[in-house]
Amino acid sequence: MGTIVPMVTPIGDDRAVDTEALERFTESLADAGVHGFFPASSIGEFPSLTDEENRRAIETVTRAAGDDATVLAGCCDTSVSDTVAKIDVAAAAGADAAVVVTPYYLGTRQAGLERFFRAVADEASLPVLMYNIPSLTSHSIDIETSRSLANHERIIGLKDTSGSLTYHSRLIEETPEEFTVFQGATELATASLDVGTDGLIAGPANVFPEAMALLYEEHRAGRLAEARRLFREIVMPVVTATSDVPTAAALKFLLSLDGRDVGGTLPPLPELTAPERDRLAACYERVDARARVVGR
């Protein structure tokens, strides 16, 4: 599947989605050679957007990405009915699949998670990619639950942002071959490719799309030394610099240094402090010089 970009959402001064900036940003990513687009993602601040804003974001990206592009649309909510409604909107926009996050806030157990995903998939107008991110939802989809849900004809895979390579490897080994597994923890990119992941949903691809796409392509072609060099020299410095600040805020700041103004973040995300901006600027200067060697 390749490298998919969990896209930041450009925000204007009125706190609304800047669709013109989003269209330009999508086109720039397409020109850089990424393999797919993920609007209305966590990095896209989906919980802070209205349903109408999420709709506009998905429609804008799908239109700007082009007919041949893969678009995985974020359709994340805590109720079955609202999730299904968002999937219908994404389907009407022309998205290829719906990314559905593990429901959050209410306490539950594995039987409840399976009940939720089955109910959504039963009514879904798009194939469903489950989204496991326990650090933000307090729930993890167990291997056994994933294995059971993989048998549903409308559940096509899982985005794993657990941060556990053991979990990721088991997920690949214990689900059917046609069940698509994406790595969402970019610090595990090359290690996950080593164990057979289908693709990367990588935040740093917002800023360095050519390098992130090339990393996947080099690894797939068997040029492992080059893939690991890209990981070491470009990916990890960005991951390290953004690890203790809100990811959306950090990536938007890095994009501003790259000359691409996508606005600020929405509350409740904070503004970056001066020391945080200084550290990110130093990272950008160092990594950008390296990234230009691979086509920036």
C-alpha cells in the first residue's frame, strides 16, 4: 500500500477549515509521490472539527488528490449511528475506505469493542479500516478480537498506533493475508516493514513526503541500507523533536518553516512555546538539508 499521509487540516483565522489551503497542500503531497491520503485524522484534529468541517475536508482532499489516489477517510465517532453517517458522507465524496477509531470515553471490554465494530461494518457504505490508538482512547483491540473481526467482509484491516512491535507482528501473522495492516507509530517504520507491514501512516510525511515515500519504496525493492539511512537521518530526528509536543501543532509549525502556511491548531491544543519552536526549527534545518538530497 505504501506511505499514507495522516494530513494536518489547514485552519483559517476564523477557526474554520481553509479549503483552498487544503487543496494546495493535497496537490503538493500528490506531486511528492505519496501513496495515499488520510484526511480527518488525529493529526487532522478531527475531534475539534464540526461534522460539516470534516465533510469539507474529506471532499476537498478526495477532489484534489485525483481519481487514481487512495483516500482513507477518517470517520471517527463514539456512536454507531454517527460513525455510519460519517462513512456515508465519505462514500459520497469518493473515498476508498473509512478509518474508524476505537470508541473512547465510556469504559468497555473486548466484547463491547467487537460489538461496536461489527455494528458499524454491518451498515457501512465503505470498507472499514479499524484504528487502534490506545494512548488516546484507553482501549486496545486485542489480537483475538482483531482476528475475529478480520472475518467480517467489510472490515479490511487495521491501523496500529499501539507502539508495540510485538503486537504489530502478531497482528500480521495471525490475521488473513488480505487483511491490511498499517503501522501508525512512525518510530517503528523500518522495523514494521521488516516484519511485513502493508504500509505506513506517517505523520512526518506531511513535511517530508518524498523521503517517507522513498523509504517505503526502497525497503520494498530490497534496498534496506538506503531505507534505514532515510529512517535514521530523516524520520527519527522528526519523531524525536515532536515526541513531547502536540503532534498537529509541531507539524504545522514545521510546515510553516517549509513555506507552506496551514494555520494554527484549534483548542484544546496549546500554542507552542518559544523553546519548543526553537527546538523544532533546529530539527527542520538539519533534516531539510538531508531531505533535499532525495528530491526536495
